[in-house]
Amino acid sequence: MFRLASGPLEADISPQGGSLVRFSRVVTHGEIPLLSRGRSGRGEALCFPLVPFGNRLRDNCFNFAGTAYKLPANTAADPLYLHGDGWLGSWTALAYSRNTLSLEYRHDIDGPYRYRAEQHFALSDRNLTVSLSVTNQGEGALPYGLGLHPFFPLTKQTVLTFAAERYWLQDAALLPLGSEPVHGAMDFSRGRSPATGWMNTEFEGWTGRAEIAWPETKSRLVIEADPIFSRCMMFVSGQGFDPTYEDDYFCFEPMTHGVDGHHRLHLAGLVLLQPSETLQGSCRFTVT
């Protein structure tokens, strides 16, 4: 486990999954968590990397440049290949100091994707910056994407604010059906509670900025992502999906691409990397 500290902020990062397991503002009477997986998820990853791409892949297979590729289901809970490999792998430290950490993950087992990923964490008195990159180390070009999957506290007064252009409807397998302009309950541009009931929604045309306010603890977190993160996912669980869920967390995930981009027009933001080419981007989480 690696601990970063700067001013009132502290972060703990596990090499397993290259995941944040704690990010808090330390105050005189204790600490205020800025990431949380709720009461039932204590001790689990609170923010993990999505690499070589995020979310689900339809039928666990895709065709590219005349070749058919197959990826196995990688969790017992879902029949589809989910969130890539980095969140399940072991990362190695490249450099570590009081307020910075660099990690590396190499994926060279059998399968279409062979790559090297890096994460860099930098903590200051006001913010945490997470940078993620992936380098194609295979013999041919393939579509790649990046994302981060953070979990945030959900309280009765939580307000989430972000702007996007469209949102995607999903089928029973949580795969995209079609999109609609953001409106009504899907419009968070003026700020509203994330306690919407079940939601697992991709937003397209995200501005790259979001704000979460927790009036109970006088805390506010501003998320600013590089332009390559043009999409985001919002996830609010439910009893039907997770019987232990207690309406006490939600996810807001910066993404460079859409769900099941391998089967969508123009790869839905996935980037074609030639051998040795790299895709990279950063997200900053500022506490105000």
C-alpha cells in the first residue's frame, strides 16, 4: 500500500488493481471521505483504471481489419468482459514520494491486447491528479480507450452538476441501443441529486467538468478531465442489481469512448493505436 499526503489531503493506493482505496480530507475532528463505496463496500477499490478500454463488450468478441477477436468474461458476476484488465491486475511501482506515485502494468498474456499501462498520481494541498496511459505492444493495430471508475459518497443533500449533449439508452445486457438529447431527469446541468434510482447511463458530449457538493460536510469536489475524455458514465446501483446496496454511493466515470465502442460507428471514441503508439489523459480532482 502506498500513502500520499499533502496539507489536509491523504490518498492510499493499492498495487492490486492500481486502485485508490482511500481519498480523504483530514480535519481536526477526523476525516471526510471524498471517495466511498458505501457501508457495504468498505475495504474495496474506490477508483480504478479502465484499460485497454472500459465497460462491456457485446458477445465478448469483435471484428477488426478482417480478423475476429474473442475476449473471455473476466468476472464471476457478469457474463461479459468488463472494464478491461488493469483493475484486476497487479501493478508495479516505478517511483514513489510523499505526494507522487507512478505505477506500471504489463499485459502480455494470450489474447488480442498486449500493452503496457502507466498511472501517475500527484497530490497537492488542494487536488489529486490521476494520469493514465496505454501503449500498444502487440504486433498490429487495435482500438484502445481509457477511463477512470471512481465511487463517491451519496448523501441526502448531495448535488451533482455536469453538462453533456446526449445520453444512451440500454438493453437488458446493459449495452447501448440508441441515444437521445439530454433532457428532463437526465439533465444535470443545473445541479441535482444523483439519487435517481437505478442508472447505468453513458453521456456523450460531456464538457469534461463536473462538480459534486456535500453540504453536510461543507465539501465540494470539482472534476476536470482532459478533452480526450469526451464521455462519462453515471452509475447508481439498486437492490435488484446489488441486494446489499444502501443508497449511499454513486459512480461518475470519465471515459474517452462509449460503451461497446468496437461495434459502434467510428468506434465511439476508441482510438486506433499502431504498435508502440500511446494513448494518454489526465483527470484532476480538486477539493474546494
